Amino acid sequence: MPMSSASGGRWLNTQNFTASGTWTKPAGTQLVMVYVVGGGGGGSGGGTVPSPSAGAAGGTSSFGTHCSATGGAGGHNTSSYSMGVAGGVGVGGDMNFTGNSSGAGCGSESQNDKSGFGGAGPFGGAPRTTNGPLGQGGVAGQHGSGGSGGGSTGTRSGSGGAAGGYAHKM
């Protein structure tokens, strides 16, 4: 249903927050539409020595106590085939979504391997990386999506980070 039909009004203002901040209700506002996206997890490193590092989990985002979205899990790299990781979860919205999981990285000693892709959030995702002679770092994701894992020319390519959850509240 179009906004004007639902409220008898019209769209007056849009505010975007990409960092912590305080929202102040404008005078005369009768209806607010909120979208909350949790941070995407970081992709894990690729390579064999020293052991590749795990990616950090994405942070939780919230609109006060009304709704929130947890961050996606960080990528990991524990063997020649690193599994993808789970996405974050939207909580308290009228519609809540789980972020997409990430892709697995794979590795073998005989070939250059691809990293795991970052889980796609509502604004896109991060692609796999292809490896060069020294491997290649992961690619950063869009707002709320996970970063891709690091590539490897050895036995371990990193898995990507998962996307953050997503909540919509009206």
C-alpha cells in the first residue's frame, strides 16, 4: 500500500545514519518508517603460515529499543575447505530478515584457489577473489554485507563474512 494511502499524508523527510547518532522526531511527525541493518562480518585471511586469522563479526545496529539487527559472523579458515558462516538476524521489526550466509573458501596445494564470497546484504555483497602468485586480500562488502575471504596459493583460502540481519519497522 502506498505511503499516502496508509497514513493520509505524504513523505516529508529522510535521514540516514551510518554511524552512531541520535534521531529527533520532527515536529508534526505522525508516522516513522525505520530500516535497520546489522554490520557485515569480515572475511578470514588466506594462506598457510602463519595460520590465517578469522574475520571479526559485524556489529549490532538498533533503533532504540524498537528494533535491532545483529551483525553477520566473521569468516573462518580452519582447513583446506573453509565453510561459510551464518548471517545476522533482524529482531523486533514488523518484518525481520536473516542476512545471507557467506561462501566457503577452498584450497589445494596444486592450484591457485578462490576465496569465499561475502554474504549479500540488502545493498549488495562482496565477490570471490582470484589468487595471484602471493594470494590476494578479500574485498570489502557494501553496507551490511560481509567481506570476501582472502585468497591463497597454498592450502587455505578464507571463507567470506556473512551479511548482517535486517529489520523494518513502521
